[in-house]
Amino acid sequence: MNSLDGRYITAEDMGTSVDDMEIVLQETPFVTGVSRAQGGSGDPSPFTALGTVHGIKACAEEVFGSTSLEGKKIAVQGVGKVGYNLCKLLHKEEAKLVVSDCFKDRVDRVRKEFGAKAVGEFDIYSVKCDVFSPNAVGAIINDDTIPQLKCPIIAGAANNQLAETRHGDKLHEMGILYAPDYVINAGGLINVYNELTEYSEERATNMVLKIYDNVKKVIEISKRDNIPTYIAADRVAEERIAKIRSLEVLSKIDGSKIRVGH
């Protein structure tokens, strides 16, 4: 990692923790998500969950005409660090929770704390619900699971949810609104990005809340051009990358420094 000289900076992901990042810190400075004592911001999963719930609200507004999640039945797959924090926020929104996880103690915790109903690990796909929220492993939207789905919205924090891009096409054909994973789950990354400057939790939180607007923008492009949301998200990302590259060229010409925000 040191050989990349900062072109790649790592942080927590599924199965890793703040403690793991602090071990990485012993070998390289190119790591984020370490503890406050080490100059970081700690566990980013609450920020991932915060962004995800606001992305769900954006989808709910599109499908149901309101951002309110009160009484909405949300099937949460995976109640680890992000999934637990998501359930906590959804419970505050008075949503009805149905959960699954391969670890029984995690399921028992959200049942006890949030009154969630538990279903089997592979039964979560067929739950009739308002939102199916994947928050565990990737590639769970595939040939086997799509026929089981009974939801108008898929919105969760798991990475790489579509097994293949054609599955995103299928969701579009079926009229299921899919919130592209890297748009809705960006909260944790946005938070640790803020460690690269003088960290401010308030600034990080305000940036995470903009995920609502980002999801809305993707939905609008999808509707306008009649394309799947994953393609709309890619277009937004590609346009932004191109814009930043053009700014970098200008900065080299005039010698100015440009700070890229979210």
C-alpha cells in the first residue's frame, strides 16, 4: 500500500473493525477509520446507516409519495454493524422490521431492542414488504432471488448487490426501484474522507445527509431517460469524474489548489 503513495487509502469493510485499522496503521499511514485517540473518527458504520436510511426515504417518496417510513414494512438482510444501526434508525422512524442474519445473537438483539420479527436466512427474499434492504454480502440480487422478491423498493448498504448488471435491467423491467449500492451506502466512506482534513463530525453528518439528494437525482435521470437506476448512477459518477479531471488540468495550468468535496 505504501508503494501507491496515497493513491489508495483503506478503511473498514465487512468483517473488519477499528482495532484492525489500528494494526494497519502500524504499517502504513494510508488508513482511515481508526479511533479518535489515533486521530481518526472511529467506526464509520453509523454514518453508513444514516446515509442508507435517507436513501430509503428518497425511494419511499418516489414510490409512496412521502418520506415517512412510519408503518412501512422493511425487510433487513444482515444485522451486523451497519444493519444494526440501520434497524435502530428505522425503529425511530416507526417502521415495521423483519430481519435475518446468519448469526442468531445478532437477530436476538434486534428482536429484543426493536421488536423486529425474525425469518430464516434464505426466507428474507420472499417477505412481502415495502422495502427489501440488503446489508450483508453482495451478489444477492440474482437469478434465484429475483423471482422471490415481493417488494417495490430495494435499498440497502451491501456492496455489489447485483450479481450481474442484467439483474439491474430485470429490476427495471419489473418496476422495482433499486437504489444503487455505491450511492446509498456512501455514508461511511464520506465520513472517513473527512479524516483527510481536520475531522468535523458535524460537517461529515451534513455531507452524509446529501445522500437523499443523490438518490433522488439518480431516480430522476432513470425516469427521464427510461434507464435502470444503476446506469443512471454510473452516468452521474462518470460525469463527476470527468469534471474533476478537467478541474485538475486547470489547477495545473494556473497553479491553484482545488479541494474536492461531496
